[in-house]
Amino acid sequence: MNPNPTDSFPLHWQQPEDSQEFWLFYGSYLPEPFTPLESDMILATYIAGFDQAFVSLQAGRYRVRFFNGYWYVNVNQVPVFSLEEKEKWKQETFATILAEYTTSSVPLTEWALQWPAEVKHHLAEMDRYDFSQPLPQLLSYLEDTLARCARISFLHMRHQVLMLMAVYEFENFYKDLFGKEGPSFHQLLQIQETYALRSNRQLWRVSRQLYKDPASRERVLNSSADELLALRETAAGQPLWASLSAYLAEYGKQSESMFSLRSPAWVEDPTPVLLNLKALLAQPERDLDAELRQKQQIHWELIASVRAQLASYPEPVVQQFERLLEQGQKAAYILDEHTYWMELALNHHQRQIVLALGEALQKEGRLTAASEIFFLHLAEVRALTTAAALPVDIGQRQADLHRFRQLKPPPFVGTPPTGHPPANPVIDVISHHALLQRPVAPTEDPQALSGYAASPGCVTGAVRILRSINEVNKLQPGDILVTAMTTPIWTSVFMNVVGIITDNGGMLSHAAIVAREMGIPAVVGTGKASRMLQDGQIVTLDGTAGQVRIL
């Protein structure tokens, strides 16, 4: 088959043998093209770590190529396992490594504080960088950042694969016991507050603190985000910014665009936080703490009801259920929690050292603007710290990125595989997860949408389509959020909606996990909700059945 599927998406194979491999576009998660420096740093950190994790788990090689700036992934050299070898791998490798992460002897609440210890150590070391240092020291910080982020990415992929396997172990056991009866097994796993929900709770408390001060309350409610930003260094703005500064110090490393070094975090541009704060202040009678306590109680009651059903089962079955339940709860927690510690925080630290280098190179006259550094390759950044100039056409690369954005990336490039995926325990679970991330097949009913029943409950309301978190001011009380997908930075928006519908994602996507935590009805993976629905349309969202109906 022709490895170049369309003339409208020209391909340049840096390594000709790559054209014989199958490369999948990672578009549902990362739909935008990257700059040269972003691409190079992704390869040097995330992909280096991911590949090392795959090798350590006997899963082959994890590779990424950027075509016209777009992320395409390939897994090859996968060892083939016999049924006996698979079982041995699960009993030895999987069980041993999983024990390192889930530590059954430690209670969940205590364990939740312990598991990211090494990751937090690396982040703390990067927090200590002094960006006022000269270029040679900044370059040293860059190399240190790359090494630390590659190590965290190795842990990230091991976490991801093992936690998915732990969840699916519980899923299979639960379905063997109960079939399709009773609550969704996912509802039994969401019992520990994740970083995203803690962030929500803390912003709510900031809003309650400000609400008690009439002058601050009215100032926030009646000012634009830009006006509130301008008050940051004024006496009138102190009540607001004293509270927000503490919040941003703990939760401000989040940004909207995953892996993009050009996307500022909240601590740099807190506009999304201010918009959500305004929305929360407009809800004087609401008690989010009480709502979350009630949702938590419902989760515990569901678990109690399942345990009651198990009372008549043999003791070994009950013990296995409890073991797999605890393992699955810890895994489900990590699957959402890791996004902050192993993706968003890493992105923030990489951005900070790149910005510092860009500003230093501009001061030395080696760049016209600090932002030009994003359009250099990593090797060029290293070279420019000792050279007066490089023969690089930054303007052309900026024009290329603009042109790439107009392209429609094909779902795959290269040569499609033949036959079934290799029999390998890691590939099995990744394939299962990928299958559950695909949009649900569309219904023939023009007034309906189908998706994954991500969070139970039924609600009717007006849909509000958001393309960016900075559009949160469009939301009205009682709205149902419709968007392509969500990342942790969207979590604060969930406090201001009664339902969630997404184009992409599955039962373990961010939108699904947080919706279940907050008890918000959600349907995810519809494939086309943000294109089919219109702002203000009234729909009924059934998160139990995975259906959306236009009224």
C-alpha cells in the first residue's frame, strides 16, 4: 500500500524504513501540530521514558514520529507470548511491579500521599532552578530537566500500563460475579479525591471566603478577567489575590494544551481561574462541600450493597473481591492523579527553562524575540548558547506551522499490519483500552447521540459548546457542557454544569473519572456532539444509558 495516503498531507520519511511501519495519529488526544523544539523535547523526555518502560515490561518498542508537526505513534518489536508465558508474566512481573505501586498493607488515604514520592522529588529539584544565571548554567538546567522528565515519563508509562491492567482485572472479576446486574464497576472505584477534585474544592473555598467580603465579591462579579488581573498589585485587589496566590502556588502548574510548551499555565495566566471564580460567586446558596460529601456517601453505599450481595459467597471469593477492589481503587486514583504530577507539572517545568533560555538568547542578540526559541530544534538551542547566530529561517518555520494547522492529518500513515496484534499481555490491555476510547457507533436517529455511559444520572438542560476553557463565561446555570474532550484544567468547569458530553474518550478518560467523582451525569465518546449540537439546544442526557436526545 502507498505509505503516503493523501497528497494533501505530504510526508517526509526521515528514516525510509519507517514507511514500512504502521503509524497511528494521536489526534483524539493531541490534535494540534507541534513546533520543532516541542517535538524534540517530547522525544527526549516523554518518548524516551515511554520506550524504556515498554522494554522493561517486555512490550516491544514505543516510538513516535512527527509528520507536519503531528504526533504519530508506533509500537513494534513486540515479543509474542504463549498462553503459559502470559500467565507466568502476570503472576511474576505484573504482580511484583504492581505491589510496588499499590502496597496493599497501606490504607488508601495514606498511600495516596506516598505513591508519587520520587516524582515529587524531581519536581522539587526543578523548582530550585535560578533562572537569573548565565547561559551555560541555563543550558545545564535544560539537560537536567530533560533527564528528570525522561525518568518521570518512564514511571508514567509503567504506572499507566499496570494501572489499566489492575482496573481490567477487577472489571473481569466483577462481571464474572454479577454480569450486567448492579452498579457499574467503575462507580466502586472512585472513592479517593484526586488532584483535580481537590483543586475544585479549594477554589470553591476561595469563593466562599471572598463572598463574605461584600466589596471583594462585587468587584469580582462586576469586573472582567483583564480588570481583575490589573488589580493584582493594588490595595483594592489584595483580598482577591492573597487568596488566589496561595491557590495558584499549589494548583497553578496546569495548562490547557497537553505537551505544548507554548501554552501558559494558570500561574502565568490565571484567566480561566478568574472566570470560574466569578461563576462560583454567582451561586450564593450552593454548598459544594456538602454535595461532595453526599456523592462520597453514595459511593460507599454502593460498595456496601455489593458486599451484601457477596455475603453468601465462599470466603475465598470474597477475599479475592476485596483484594481486587482495593487494587482497582488505587489504580483508578493513579489513572487520573498522574496527569498532574507526570504530565502537566512536567510541561510547566520544561516551559520555564525554555522561556528562560529564550529570554537569555534574546538579551545576547542571538534571537530577535524570546518566543523564537520554540521554532529551533533542540540541537540548535544547544549550539546557539555558544554561537553568535545560526543559519535558521525562523520566519519560514513559523509559516510552516501555520500551514500545518490547515492540513487534515490522516488517521494513519505507513503500511497497515496484517493479521491480529501480537499475543502480549501489555499489548492486550493497551488494545482493550484503545478500543474503549473509540467513539461509539452513531445511532440512525437524527435526534439522538450515543456514547459511553460514563457517569450515571439523567438531566435535561441547554447545551453549551466550549472549544476552550477560556470560554467558560458562556456557561449559564443549568447548562450541559459539550466539548471535544477534557483535561484536568477543565475540572473547575465541572462545578458550573449539570451534565457533560464529549466527542472523545472512554470510561477511563478524564471527563468520565471526574464526572463520577462529582456525581455529574456524563456521556463521553459520542464522536460528534460538538459538531452536531448547537448552543442553547435543549437535550436530555442519560448518563446511565449513554444516550443524548435532542428535544
